[in-house]
Amino acid sequence: MTERIDIASVVPEGYRKAVNLDGYVSQHVENPLRDLVNLRASQLNGCTFCVDMHSVDLQSGGVPLRKVFSVITWRESEWFTPRERVALELTEAVTLIHQGGVSDDLYARALAEFGEEALANLLLAIATINVWNRIAIPTRMHPPAL
């Protein structure tokens, strides 16, 4: 598929604002948690560009490849910490917000695990990857060739 539009070239100021938010998130949500969240949201949204990018980022960051592959089945895997599990569950609830939102139980568990500030930053991270997915998919951004 051919890329439709290069948003960074057409509206550079708006694109820079998204990049700045992403920069903030990268400074305030630790890795590999941020990349796990990014990968899971991108899987749910069907964003090939972002799935590729965050899978590569996780592997480059030292996350075992088997764990990267298991993000899609994190509920059945033993390789995720309680903190990662809550973050992935929250990612799914926020990304699929139209399917019932974020329950009080999930919010309470996330707050207990992260605390108010870290949870606020995690929510910004989830929102940010959803913004990137919603830019990449309709513009048909594609990953580099194999």
C-alpha cells in the first residue's frame, strides 16, 4: 500500500505537538512498560507500523522475544509482572473505551499499583499511542522493509 499523506510535512506544527507529548511520556513512563503498552494498543488497533516499531523497541531494549510475542496473550502468560498486567488491562480498557470504559475495580487496582502521578502519566501514554495509531493507520504508514 502506498502512504497517503505525510502529516509531518503537511502540518508540521500539529505533528510537533504530538511528538512533544510523546517525548513527555517517554520521560515519565518507564520502559519496557511504555513499549508494552504501545505494542498492546497497536495490536488492538491493527497498526502495522506501530506493532513493528514497538516490537523492535522491546527486543532492542532487552525484552526476550518470547515475551514480546506473548503481549497479545498476556493474560495467559506467566512472563508479565503484576504492574505490567494492570497496565496492559488498562491499555485494553482505554483503547477499547467504547466497549464499557474503565471499570471502578480496574481503576482502583491501577491507582493502587501506580499511585496518582504515575497513573496519570500512564493514561497519557495510552492516549498518546492511540493518537499515533490514528495517524498511522489512515495515512497508511508502513514499517521499513524486511
